Amino acid sequence: MDRRQDHGDSTKASASHGPFLLRRITRGAVASLLVLAGSLGVASLTTLPASAAPSLHAPAPDNCVCCGIAKGGPSRSVVPTPGAPSCCGPVIPATVRPVVRIHPSYSSCSPTSAPLDLAATVASGSTTLSWHVPVSFGGSPLLGYNIFEGTTSGGETVVPVLITATTYTVTGLTNGSRYFFYVTGINSSGWSGPSNEVSVIPATPPGAPSGLAATGAPASVALSWSPPASDGDSPVTGYDLFEGTSAGGEAMTPVNATPISASTFTVTGLTNMTTYYFTVEAINAAGDSMASNEASATPAAGPSTTSLSVSQASVSSSSQHKVHFTVTVAGASPTGAVRVEAGSQVLCTVALVAGAGSCRLPAHSLGKGSYTVVADYAGDANNDPSASSGSSLTVR
């Protein structure tokens, strides 16, 4: 069969040779190519100028080599694709006109799609990157991944390591400096387009907060502390507060649902006369600090003040006259009832609404005489009992 080789730059029609498909391509289209040498079917490799690293703003070149990946100098050796049919021949100079040989086991030849969901966690001087495999392998086995690193967005260059896992720890970074990363997949056709870009600032966790102090109040404890002396080369973004009912027995889950931005916090909904223990930890991009000193406090009911007002100091015992009693209790949102008493006699009971209430009764029900009337508040969970001073009442 007459085989002709075109020495121009245009792509020519494909011709079949045995079980393989031959395709002529333009010079410079690929970084590494397999060549079918003469009618004997000897496969060889040629290399044209290598493509630059892929950009975040442009797709990787559509290279096409289906049985190996090239590495080395101007004349490159071949590392066979794992599991691919053996179709890689000897190395030949880069001046030879390339003809791509695609094994029929592969229906197409293109780079993989981009790796997915790149994410990063930081530590001191390092970051650990993780990602998901590409959706498409481009018709040939996935060889691994390249990680690209830079100090500006879109300015990454390749880290010279071929990675076969979907996680990798980049070391030797400077704490407090921002780094940018993306990942590409690799098959025998070259690099995929870039994954999403992530940025990190390597750091250590901050120092522990200091001077934690706790003050009990009715059903609550107020806490305050000082920020850590060191932020670990990454700004402190908040604090986690931990609570327990025994020394050293603080829970693993913080009291706060979201990080506390200030250096004060009041824990509410506590049980009076129960002692509570607390520690606080600072947070930055590298994680939580060690715990602060421990502080404790016992919530307790607070004092209340009860006052009584009588509508008149002297009243006729006629059935037409009534006496009004007005009660006020000051404290921590006092609830409950107040008894209005004259000696051992309970004249009426007042239900508190917003700390106040009133009652009235006919003067004749008291009988004629002089009385000292007192408002007696029994207290509640947040307020101690209290009583008013005596008010004089004369029934004529």
C-alpha cells in the first residue's frame, strides 16, 4: 500500500494501518506524540515545544497521546500509561514529522475534565488540599494530578510532584502569608483544565485567652476574659465557651452556637444555687487554642423590694366605702403573688403583672379599728422574698 507523508502544516485525512488509526496533525499541536515509522509499524515518540501550565482563564491544550506520557529533554522517553496496551516505541529526534497512533481500545483521546471541589485546611507552615476525581477521564486512564501554587490569584505555577491520591499536604509555607492553589488532572493526553481555586493563610492556633472571670446572677453567669497574647499569625475570629457542673468537667460542645466575637458573654437559663464551671478558647484559621484558666460561679436569686400604697388612711365602715391596695415589686422580673395582710388576717392576694398589681375590699369587712397593713412578697426563682413597710388604716 502506498503511504505518503505530507511535509506541510495542514492536517491531512486519516488512513488506517492494521488495527490502529493514523492521524496527521499540525506541528506544535502536542507536547508528546507517538509516531508510526514506515510500513513496518514501528512506533516512535517525538516531542514538540511543551505547552505552558494551564491558566485559570484558558483551557489546557487538547493534546492527544493515548499510550504514554513524555518527560525529559528535547528527545523524551516514555512512561507507559498503567494498564494501557503497549504501543510506545523508541525515542526519536523532535524534528521528525509526528503521526499520532491511537490504540483502538480508546474511543477518544482528550484530557480529563477538571478535578472537583478543591478544599484546603491549614496548619503551621503547611496546608492540606483535598479534591474529588474528574467526571470524565477523557478516554484514557487517569495518571494522577498536578498541584499549582502561587501567591496571587491566577498566578499559580506547578508544584513538581505527580500525585496519585486526592489529597496532598504542601509544606514549607510561611505562616501569615496568603497562598493560592488549584489542581489539574493528568492522562496521556496532558493536563486538564484547572479546578476551582482556593486560598489559605498557614498559621498556628492562637494562644489561650487569659483572665477568665465569672459572676453569678439570677439564673445566669456573666463571663469576661482577655484576648490571647499571640494570634498564631492569623487573626482571632472569635471564641468558644465551654460549661460544666464540675471542675474540669466542661462539655466538648461549646455553649455558643456561633463564635463569640467579643470578650464577654452571659450564659442564661441556669439553675440557681448550682455551681457552674467555664473555660474559653480562641479561634483562628488554624483552629482552636488551648483552654483558658477555669472560672466558676453560682447563680442565685437577687434581692427584691416590695412597696404598698393604700388609697386612704381613714375610711368609714359604711358598706358604700371600699379600700384600694396597690402593690409594686422591684427585682429581676418578679412573678408570683403578694398577700396584703393586717396582722394575721389576709385582706387580699395580688397577682403580679410586670411587677405590679392591686386589689380592693369593702371597708365594713374589716370592722372598726386601726390596722397596720403590709404587702408580703414570697419571692420566685430569681427574686428573694420581701415585704413592704407597714401602712396605717383606720376604719371608723
